[in-house]
Amino acid sequence: MKLLYRNLKPSLQKYSSFIAILALFSNLQVNASQGAQNVSLTTISTTWDNPSYASAVAQLSYIAASQSDVYQLNFVLKSAPAGSQTNLQLINSSAENASLNVLSPSTVKIIPKFDFNSPVSSYIKVQLCDVKNGCAGNISVLGTYGITAVATDINGATTSTDLTIVVRSVPTVDPNLTICKDAIAAAHQKNDLVWNQISNWEKTWANYELLSQFVSANNLTLNTSFDFQSNLINTEISQINSRLYEFQGNTKNTCASTNIYSEWGAESNNFVSLIKKLGSLNSVFYPNWQEWLVKYPPKMIPTKIEVEAPVSVSIGSDGFATFSITAWAVPVNLDQLPAGRSSLEDVIAYKGACGYLNGENIGVTERVVTSKPGYSFFVLDFKLKITGVCQGQFRYYGNSKFDRSDGFFNVTVNPKTNINDYAISQVSLYSNEVVAGSVATIYYWVNMPYLQGTGGLGAGLGEFGNDNGAFGPDYSSVGWTLGFVKGDSPINGLYKSNIDIPASAEPGIYKTWVFWKGIVGPVYGPDIKILSNKDVIQNDLKRSCENQGNSTATSLKSNSIQIAEIANRISKLQYLESDQKNLELALIKEELRNIDSNLITWLEKLPYYLKTNPTCTTYEALIVASKDLYSKLINLNNQLDKYSTTSNQANEEIDDGVEVEPEANLTITKKSNGWYAIKVDTNLESENIEILATKKGSKTIKYAKNTGLSTQFVLNTSRNLRGYSITVKFNGEVLKRILVSK
């Protein structure tokens, strides 16, 4: 496994030894399973703890030849102080390349996720619990507790390790022991940590971050030092090497510190314990000396990794399969890309063994391409000579704004074809997923020693040689070649076949292959998936999200441009003559009416779209954008009203007109999401009116609204209006009142 250290940012380079993660991926050589290799069960930490929290950690690691290399890890309490009544409880455990299945409070099963010699590493943490007080209470009896961890494989072979927990009373904190506040301030500035009170450190979530502990003391004797422990597993903690010395009869106050690196995975309370060492013989233990809270930021922007990789390649005439794989990171919602960027520029790393295994010779070369402005591509150049499946994973580490994400690839490396005879290679699919009743298209490269007809050349689905075919005797699962598609010439070129998928085809995974009857084959290609109805529905929802999202975004973008242009035109009204100003006002009013109608449509439709397809985050962003544009629209109407008033006053002719009594219609509707819609329709244009919601025993709710040019508007509220009396007022006069009954 190799991690791209050289491309890490300076802030991450010094932690590269920590963020190197075990490879998840397979050996290219396909061999029969030889069972787990390099099995190791070790004690990671045993704690000297206070009665409120006593725990220890064991690590089980091995190389899984296949997913059947399952281990069961059991913790047994072997010894305890007299009179104690305790049991064990697994907590805060984790695993790399494996899943954990808790079988009992003290037993867990480790199940590998991958085949092909996958390295598995699990960190299992066990807590000592008092039978009387429970795991959340104190241990009643102080003393030493002995635990044995036993790992058993599927054949019954075992390996074990011992863990010790010493439960002691909480010592009295030395009054001279303080936190070095100046050092904390420096760390805040240097590492951009978020600090609250000294006893409760609050830190924003990130992938790999630095947390520093600082301590100083007065009146210390010679050779006094401090060590730190943490309740975190999968954590590197450096011991304190600096010591505090007495200097010419005066105390030398020095700040000692430790660094903690961790990949925060969830919101949690954590603590660091302190061991104060006096010389080489004595020590004082301060459990849970400092605590901090790991918190998620309000909302991380979700991301994804785009991967361009071939599905299948073949060994060439030089004895190697040569191909490249490109990866780049983008937000799931592309509108959230930083300005001037077409991809995110933070670290992407390759987490895989493919290309680094013994016998692969040249293997793989990693490079980052940033020559194209706004883009950052991570490229793997493979040159392999071993057949099988090349699996790999990319990790985008993100930052404080963009969330972490992963991307995967699987490339089948096929054997070298016989160049002295007719050869078929580079089998690929137009689409790896099809629906019943459609067509599967298979491409393949054909080499011929000389130009000849292609009779007997074709492709198929299912098991080669099955007389009934993949879809039964009534349907053919073979598609004869449709001829030359592209290439140097028909002697060496790309061909394709179409296979009709019957509507009655069973959903599932099918093999694909190409053969030349009597000459060569079958040559297998990538598997193809015939989708189920559920798969089709999910794909339809995804396409609907993309298509409707793009359509709505285009409409809103057009409205945004119009609003910006109208705002500019309004600012220039003061420089126009009276007749020109009146004409421009009329034009602007008409354009604002059209924009208003369009935005109201989206504000009504988008929540319905989101309800029918709640996984489409694009709709959420579009709702926010629509509301923002509507607020700008209202502001423009308010500005326009001022110019309209001025313009009317400037008219030479006076027409008092006919007085019309103000009127209003009021409708209250409860939506399916529990919200209420208050719809008001008046004969008042560009007037301020009030909507009051009153209920005996409750505070009055007041809404103020300018009717604008449309004289009709809708207020949406999440308040429960049942039992409220809704009143519409204009200049203190009641225009309409109704009671909300449901």
C-alpha cells in the first residue's frame, strides 16, 4: 500500500505516518484461499483509571485470504479483587476492512469485507462494569482486574492476550498544577482550534486534526515530568520528553505538551488523563484531567469522487496491460463548487494494493495533474503483467467545509491473446445496467491475421454453452456481430453486438462473453446487471432529480439575471424625464409581475417535488434560492412604489377618480406536511396590510405584508393555527376574519 504523501498540504504532511491506512484491496493473482495469515492479537492499552471509567483495548490484525476468514473475539474476566461483582461490556470498537457483529456484551465477530488477501485490523475496547451500579456507575471495589482476550478462527484455532485494569481512587489535584494558558492561546492561533472553558474543550469535526494538551506547575522538584493518556482508540499520543527543572533556587515554569491525532468519526465526549512523575519511583495519576467535546459543524457539504476507469483490459504483446485511471472530487451539488473551480483541490489519495504487489514489476505510478486551470486530477498509470481483478479505492479527505468521500474502481485484467491467430480482446459494455425489454450492447476488439469475413463472430449473456440460454429456450441470449465500428482497419478494429433482453428476463447479474465459432473464445467481459423494478424506480427518481433540478435552476438563474437588471434600471429612474419615467415604470411593473408569477410557481411545486423524492438534495437548495429571489423581488417592488408615488404627484392633470371600499378574501389551507398557507386576495395594490392570528390564552401572532403589484399573496407558516381567529386589517379596519377549525 502506498499513500500519496508528497501531495499532502503542509499542515497534513507531518501527520502522514498516522493517516497512512491499511490497503483495502486485493492481490491481482487469483489463488485458492490459504486461510488467514500474519495473525496478531496484542494489548493496545491498559488503563490506570478512576472508578467511573475503567477500560482497555485489544487489537486483532491479520491478512484475510477471503471473506470466509472470520474471527470471534471473546473477553473473559480472569481475576478480580475479593468482594467485587463486575462484568465486561464492549464499547467504542472499530475495524478497518471488516465489519463487527456483536454477539454478546463481551463477544464480537470480525468479518472481512473483501477477498484477495485483504489486511484486517480491529480495535476492540472493553469496559469494566459494576453489577450493582451498572456501566454508567462507579466500580465498587478498587484494585487490579485481569482480563484475557481470546480470538478463535473458523477452524477452532485460538490466540490470546492479557489485559489489566487497575481501578484506583481519584487523587487530590495538586493546587500548583495548572493549564498553561499562554500556550493554549498560541495553539488556538496556530491550529485554529475552537476553545470554550478550560474544562470543556470544543473542537470542530475534521478528518485528521491536532489537539494539544499543555501543563505547567510551580515549585517542582528535580526530574519532574508528565505523561498523558487518552480514552480514544486508534489514536497516537506522544509522551512528554521535556522536563521541568529547578533553576538557581527559583522555579522554572515550563509548558509541557502532547499531541493527539485522531480521525473523528462521531460527536463524542473525550478526555485525557495525566500522570505526574516525581523522579523515577513515584507517580500521581489524575484521571480525566482534561475533557473536550467533538462536534460536527452545522452542515458539511456532501462530496463525491468521479472516477474514469476501463472495465476490462488485456495483456498486450509486450506482456503488460497498460491503462490509466483518473479521479477528481466535486460537490454532489455542482452549484456549490468554489468560484473558478471545476473540481475540488484538496488531497485525494489512492488506497489500494493493486500495482504494488510482488511480481508486478513496473506496477503503478501516481501523479496529480493541475495544469488545467480550475481542475485537480489524480491519475494512476498502471502497467501490470498479472491477470485477475485490479480493485482500488480513492479517498478525498475534505476540509472544514467539504465532507470526506470515497470512489472505487474494478478493472479486469485478461490474459494475452494469441497474436498468431484470430484474437478477441478488450470486451466492454455500452452500459453495465439494462432494463428488461431493452438492448444490451457489447463492444470487443478483433485482431485478424488478414481480412476475412466475420461469420460466427458474436457475443452473449449468461453461461457459455448453456443450451437453454440465459432467458430460456424461447429467447436467444446471443447477438451476432453488427460489424466494424472503428479502429485502424477491419483487420484490427472495434466490433459490437446487440442482444435483445426479453421483458420476462429475471433481474440479476449475468456474465458477458464474445466468441468466434470454431476459431477463438469465449473471451469473458464485465458482468452486466438486469435491473429490477425497484432499481428502475430509483434510477427514474435520480434522473428526475437531475432533469427537474437543471430545468428549475435554469429558470431561477434567468430570474436572478432579470432582477439584477431591473435593480439597475430602477436606480437610473431619477435621471429620466417624466414621460420616459412613466413608460419605464410600466415596463418594469409588467416584468416584475411575470417574475413574481414564476417564483410563486416554484415555491409551490418544489416542496411537492422534495416530498415525492426526499433523497434529492438539489430540491432543498432550489427552495432556498427561490425564497432568496422572492425576497429580492419584494424589495424591488418597495423601491418601485416610491418612484410611482413621486411620478403620480408630478402629473399635471388631477383625477380624483371613484372611491372604492377596500376588500379582501381570506383562505386558510393546511398542507400535507403540517404547515398552513394563508392566502389573501385584495383590491389594494402596493398597500401595507396586517394579518393577525388570535387565540384565547395565547400570544397574538402578527404578520405584516405589502400587497405589491399582484394584490394577491400567500404566507406559509409552520405554526399550528388550529383554533386561531385570522383577521385581515387595513389602516385599522377589519377587512376579513375567519376561524381555523382544523
